Amino acid sequence: MYPGAYDPTRPAVVTADGGRTLTYGQLEERSLRLADHLRTSGLRRGDHVAILSGNDPRFLEVYWAAARSGLYVTAVNHHLTADEAGYIVRDCGASALIVSGELGELADHVAQLMPSATLRFDDGSYEAALAAASPEPPAEQPRGSDMLYSSGTTGRPKGIEPALPEGDIREVPSTFQLLFQPMYGFDEDTVYLCPAPLYHAAPLRFCYVVTATGGTVVLMDSFDAESALEAVERHRVTHSQWVPTMFVRMLKLPPETRTSYDVSSLKVAIHAAAPCPVEVKRRMMEWWGPVLYEYYAATEANGITFIDPEEWLRKPGSVGRGGLLGEVRICGEDGKVLPAGETGTVYFERDELPFTYHKDAGRTRAAQHPDHPAWTTTGDIGHVDEDGYLFLTDRRAFTIISGGVNIYPQETENCLILHPKVADVAVVGVPDSEMGEVVKAVVQPAPGVAPGPELERELIDFARQHIAHYKTPRSVDFTDTLPRTPTGKLAKSALRRAYWA
């Protein structure tokens, strides 16, 4: 469906503080006006629109304008430097750029790249452009798509270019709607909390699905543990999406704070983006009940697995089974499919190549299986059990090889994050003359906890009690903060490079 199919007075998007509301009538009219403005500016099917903004309700206007015009929309991370953001705008070949002036110098710098094709949210040009455009639905509204960039945690961001879908938005649902609406029961009674930035794939695509199915999106400016709980209570949130880091931060709130908020309205709490420590998920289930639904996918949308609460309690640690977008295949370094229980690279089996990396044939080939070009991987490793359930181990790029033994940092991180004196942790391999590399933990201590040799010894001893000794850090460094993306992923490449320089 599309915004115009719903009661125009219904709220489509509200801000978590209750200060702004975008109704379905407004979303329909304003996205049509913006689509008309883009058409009269010369944009045609397959052209690109870039947007640089915080979590503003108008973000969804831009997405829907592209979705009903056959355009690609590229959302740009506003936490990047001006040069990094500018690289994405240039690389995607944007014909139009929409920026929020609230971003100050960053918006100014990026807008200078294409001053003749820039609309701003706050200087009147955006509203003036919409006021001058037609709100009449055109005869054809070809479906567009997003073209998003990887977070860059393992290198420079890559543009992920899917083929443009066929059909009219008024007649053909998107693939994301077909997947997620029945899986999670999105409908007109849905109130969906979005605590993550819209420039990332999952928040943006889920907000699109909610507004395609008549629900209400509640937008947070940024994640804060207590503010998120307050938003759930205030808006009687039914559906939400999280990353494991958010769970950890909510669980580490004082018990009296956590229990003071009513979260009983939650029916579905979706999580993805990174493996969730088993004990963290158990504690969330004890608190929120059996409402945690997990999926494993990537911005590339090359495949997906799902697992519901009941399945997870039977298969703790699993991210589910594939099938809806291709079967999971675990392959060794020679490309051969491995049997159940053996660890290798995670591929999704498809009949056709589901994506390419924009203007980068080499990276596209690197993601393809050597013998089956339509099978693709994003670099994760794991295994499937005898029932076909996938268990992730880590990313291939972060595997530590110490004395010829593979060590997966995620397992050590999952152990240490449960220590009450740890606020955040990253585990990396560092050079060692004898072993090649050894395990090091980089820890952000909890508030009020003093770093130093005593804490280092305590954390190493804690790890040795819970995981194999060879996986235990040989040393611990302390830091005020760790580099994480706003969706909770560790930017581990930069951290690791500092030790190997």
C-alpha cells in the first residue's frame, strides 16, 4: 500500500517528544509534491537522490517521493566528516541533494558539491519547492529503491545497488513489505519505535514498511536507554527495533529505573545488526517477556534468516533459518559446502545476483561464491546445526589467528560485556613475535570504575572462568569510549589498525 490509501488524519510519523506529527494525508501530499519537483527538475527513473539529515519526519517524505518516482535514494550518515559525506554524494552520482541546515557546517560543505541541486529543510527552499509543485498523482508511479552505503567498519563505505523493482507502488508491494508485514504483524494498529538513525538500512526500511501498512512511526532523535523506555510507555509502543548494545545499556540502568516504566504494550521487539550475547537476550526476555524476534540480514539484502522467541529458547544463540530469500550455505575456503556443525563463510544461495557494489566490480566479485556467482556473502562466518539453524561466529576480517588457532573476538566480547564493571568492550588481535597475534581487550569502564592493573587482572580472571584460556585476553587496555556506529556496530578496523601500525 501507499500513504494515500489510509485515513489522511491518522498519524504516520510522530517525534518521541510529541512535538511534531506528520499525518498520512500530509505524507501523501508532500511526497507527491516532492516527486513532482524532482521530475520537473529533470530526474528520471534510475537517477539518484541523496539526503543528509537527522531523524526528521521529512526524511520519510523524501523516501516516499523516491519510492513513487523510480528513483534511488541514498541516505548519508550525518556523523561522517564533510569529506566522507561528500565522497558518498559524489560516488552515488546524486542528481539531487536534500540537506538539513540543522547539521550546520557539514550540510554547508556537502551542499557546495552541487549547489544547483540542493534543497534545505530549514531555509525555506524545501517548503517553497513543495508549495510550487503539483500534488496530483501522476498516471505512473514506478517503484524506486534505496541505494545505501555500508557502514565502513571494514573499509571505505560501499554503495549497494539493487536492481530497480518493477511495478507501480499502488499495485505492487515492496519486497520488504512482503517479508516483514506478515512476519511481525504490521498493520494500522502498529506503533513502531525507531531509536536508531534513519540513514541506516534497517531503521529506514522498517519505517517505510510501517508507513506502507498504515501504522505509526515514533522517531527518537538518538538512542538513550531511559528515554527509549519512556517513549515505549508514553506512546504505548507495540513494535520496536533494537541492536544488542541498546539492550546492554538498558539492562545496566539501575533496577529501580528499569522497572519504573510500563513496557507491557510491547508485542514485538525486533533485533538485528550484531550477534546478541545469549545471557543478554535471556535477561531481556525475563524483563520484557517472550517478545524478542531476531533476524540476520545485511544492507545488501542478499538473504535473511528469522527466529522467533519460542524457537530461540530451544536454540539459544541462533539467528534462525533461511529460505525466504535463499538457503544458507556454509562454505570452506575452497568453496565447498561444509556439513552441519563445521564453521565457514556464510553464503546465501540465490538464482540471480541480488546486488552489485556501485562502480566496484572487484568488490562485487569478492562477495560472490567462486563456483556459484549468484551465491553471495558479506564476510560473516558461522555454522548451521543439524536442523538448519544458523549460529554466527564473527566477521571473517576480525578473526584472530594465534599460533595457528582461529579465535573469534565476538565470543570474548560477549563474555566481558556481562561484567558489571564494563560499559563497553572490543576485542582485537595484536602483534606477537611468538604467536603471530594474541588477544587484547579494549575496555570502556562503567561509570565510577577506575581503570588500572587491578581491574585488568579482574577482567582477565573473569574471562578465564567462563571461556577457554586461549580465548582469554592476554592484556587489557582502557579507553574513555569505543568507536561504535550509532546502530551499535563496533568500528573495529580503525581500532585494530592502531595496534598494527
